[in-house]
Amino acid sequence: MENKIVFITGATSGIGEACAHKFASKGYNLILNGRKADLLDKLKQQLEAQYGMAVLPLLFDVRNKIAVETTLQALPDEWKAVEILINNAGLVLGTEKEFEVDLEESGIVIDTNIKGLLTVTRCIVPGMIARGKGHIINIGSIAGDAAYAGGSVYCATKAAVKALSDGLRIDLVDTPLRVTNIKPGMVETHFSITRFRGDKTKAGAVYQGLQPLTPMDIAETIYFAASAPAHVQIAEVLIMPTNQATGTITYRR
Ligand code: NDP
Ligand code: 8X3
């Protein structure tokens, strides 16, 4: 295939979907992963019609190791040469204290944000090494820099994303491959609705009185990192709204 290929996990919403639009608008072909077949199909139709590139939808849950491995091993030949991997699929469930969390939910968050990311990386990076070309962009978070109240498990997973990103960068230091950890602060997506288990009022309150980032703000930053010259490796980007200073300090009108 002529165009370069970007593979985005969790592409059916928020930051992943914005990345799909950004890279499609630049002529990339996209492998888009998600868990909702209808949304994936709709996105494929929309992007191909709007930008004239090609989309390969991949329906799987990143927690399902067998599904990830078999699907990625069976990629059609013309889709194998993934140049940019955006490990974006992720979530948080609940705001309980660490000693009160629902362990089933914590398991879902850990299995998605850490093990899912590692599984996809494990499947895609060897091909990048063999081709001598590749960029792995992990979506970490400001939450990985310091824990905050009610975020213990989620913060731990994003600290893990930082360690996995740093470790991979070390392991790839003798190759042309690059690794970037994008660490957003507050971005208004479905993220907080998921955190509050569907309660839109509570989710909306998170962004009241300040202007949060948009998913496209993050996609633009990711595109900037991906389009830097080959000798430039943007290792980390911490990006937050102007009225956010840390994971917990904000100014609200
Ligand atoms: P959204 O909830 O809008 O999007 C999350 C996406 O990930 C959805 O497409 C979701 O699909 C998908 N996803 C979740 N679990 C899985 C899974 N097991 N397998 C495959 N796909 C999955 O949230 P965001 O766009 O905000 O989140 C994207 C990433 O950004 C996450 O890693 C998040 O931690 C990170 N982030 C978000 C911030 C924010 O303030 N919004 C700030 C910092 C980081 P489905 O609908 O099927 O669940
Ligand atoms: C999501 C951002 O505000 O929960 O990673 O730390 S926040």
C-alpha cells in the first residue's frame, strides 16, 4: 500500500477518534481498533468518504490476549507494515479509596491500561524492528506523575504506562524506532462519564468553570510528535488546560 499505516486502539471515541481524523486528514491509512462494531463501521465509512484513504477496522477487546494475537497475526499483507502505533485504549472506573475499590473494576482498568497496551506492543513492535521503522505512541496521563484522591488504581496504571514507555525506549535505543508518552490533563471526552459509571452530571462537573482540552488538542500534539524529523524523539509530553497546574490544582471561574 502506498500510504503509511497508523494503528490506533480504542478509536471509537474521544482521543482515539480525534487521532483517526487527524491522521486520515494527512493521508494515512488507518487500522482502527474498538469494541463497538457499529461505531467502527461508521467511522470507516466517514473517514474513507471524507479523506479518500483506507480504513481496516479491527474488532477486539485489548484485554483478550488470544483475540489480539490471532487478529494481528492474520493482518492482510498490505496492512502489516504499521508505521505508527497509538496505544490509546484505556479507562477508569470509580473514585473509591484504594481500600474500598471494587476489585473486579480495578482488574478491568489494570488489564486494559497496562496488560492490553503491553499485548498490542508485543505483537506490533517486532515487525517495526524488522522493517527498521516505527513509532510507538502511548497515551499516559498526568495521573501517572502523582497519585490523587480517588484515583489510586488509575494513577498506578498510568505510572505503569510511563515505565513501559521508558523501558521500551531503552530496549529500542539501538534502532531507528521512537517511543513517545503523551500525558494529558483534563480532556473532555466520554472518559469521565465512564469514571462516574454513566452519571453525566458528575462527569460534567469535572469540567465546570474551566476550558478543558479537546480530543483534537491531543491529536494535534500526537501528530506533531509523529511528524518530527527521524532524528528527533519526543519522549514525553505533559499537556493540560491553561487553568490546570497539576493533577489536582485547577482555577475555576
Ligand atoms: P473515551 O472514553 O472517550 O475513549 C476511550 C476509548 O477506549 C473508547 O473507544 C473505548 O471503547 C476504548 N476502550 C476502552 N477499553 C477498551 C478495551 N478493553 N479494548 C478496546 N478498546 C477499549 O476516553 P478518552 O478518549 O479520554 O481516553 C483515551 C485515553 O486517554 C485513555 O487511555 C485515557 O486513560 C487517556 N487519558 C484521558 C484523559 C482525559 O481527561 N479524557 C486524560 C489523560 C489520559 P468502548 O467505548 O468500547 O469502551
Ligand atoms: C485522566 C486525567 O484528570 O483523571 O488521565 O488525571 S485525570
